[in-house]
Amino acid sequence: MPYCATWSKPPEPYPQGKFLDRLRDTHAAVRAEVEQGLNLREIARRLGFGRNTVRKYARAASPEAMLHGQWQNRTSKRDAFKPYLNQRIAEGCTNVSRLHRELQERGARCS
């Protein structure tokens, strides 16, 4: 994602927030069970995940290794409209229908 002058700093290589927190918590829980010597089926039953999901977490050396760089240097269709959206939100417009209509008027191809 390109740097925009309206941001206070360049974007982090990985997202911050609930998703990454949950990923780290789940990875820690699975790795703790693996270190106790439990098999994948038992771990899946205890934690309420599918066996393939547990396998994915068990094989990953770190939670960040599971992200595969999917957020790094990736452009989005809305990148060109982010400064406008940031401005409108700062002005107090939080009506999604209105923002969507305004983006379409500015040439955004979104549904």
C-alpha cells in the first residue's frame, strides 16, 4: 500500500487489532497443546477447531508466519479514494450509503 500524506506514519507490515490478537492467542493455545504431546485430533476436539486448522497452527513457527505477506505491498481498488474517505469521515459523515454514493459519483467501481 503506498504511503499517503494524510497518514501519520507509513502502514505497518502486518495489521494490528483483533484479528492478529486472535491469531496469536490461537497459535499459542495450539502450540501449548502440541508441546504437551497431544495429537492433532485431540487438540482439535479440545479447542473446537477442525483438524486441518490445528495442523496449520501447529506447523507455523510463529503467528506472523501464517500471514504469508498478504498485507504487504498490496494495492486495493479503494486506495485512490482513501484520502477522500478519510476527509469525509473527519468531517463527521459516517453514513455508509452516502459515502458509497459519493464514491460512485467520483468514479469508484464498487457495489
